[in-house]
Amino acid sequence: MPGRREAAGGDARSPFEYAIIRVLPRVERGEAFNAGIVLMSRPRRFLGARTELDEAVLAALSPDCDPETVREHLSLVDRIAAGDETAGPIAALPAPERFHWLVSPSSTMIQPSPVHTGLTADPAATLDHLFRTLVRRS
């Protein structure tokens, strides 16, 4: 069944959900910076994540925090979203369950934002756009 945009000659857009992955090197201080995006579009059967650690920001907020430890945790987000079998049992779950696990509130150094929604014709391109604008700020 074509969507409204398809009927008008444009490409159909599907709903998606995303959360920003934030790093709080010292949870008790509440200072955070954006380090990734997790995006899921059920209709498009897409789940993707993209993370990147800004070591300069990490050092400014917490000079004694080991960047390699943070990088390992961020890598786990990417690997779980991708369903990488080396990422443990969570990565073996169906994509919607992996997404909900990744965006569940936590009180650890790596925390997701609230979930936001939108419409997209290309979830991978939307993930890249959100990453560029909300994480890299370019």
C-alpha cells in the first residue's frame, strides 16, 4: 500500500526511533557529551548504531578516565546493534529487542537519551546525518 508521498510521486517515508548515546565519565557530576546514535526503523527492518569517542572532551571532563575503557563500551553498542555474535547474548536478540535494550535508561558511564522519533526514506542516511549533526557537530 503506497504512502501519501508515494502517491504524490515522492519516496515513501517510514517511522524511525533513535537515541543519542552519551558519555558521563563522572556520573555523580552529571556532565555528559554525545558519543553516538542508535537508530531503528521497524518497517525498514533497520537497526544501526554509530559511535565515536572525542578524547579531548573526555580528558577535559575527566582527565583520569581511561579512553580505551570508554571506547570498548561504545564499541559494544555498535556490535550489539549489528547483531555481532561476539557481543554476547544481547546481540542474539531480535533487532527491536536489541534496540530497546540499548536505549533503556541506565546509571552507568554510557547512557542513552530519551527516544526520539521521525520519518525517513533511508534509515542509514538518517543515522549518518544524526551522527554528523549531534555527535560530530559538523
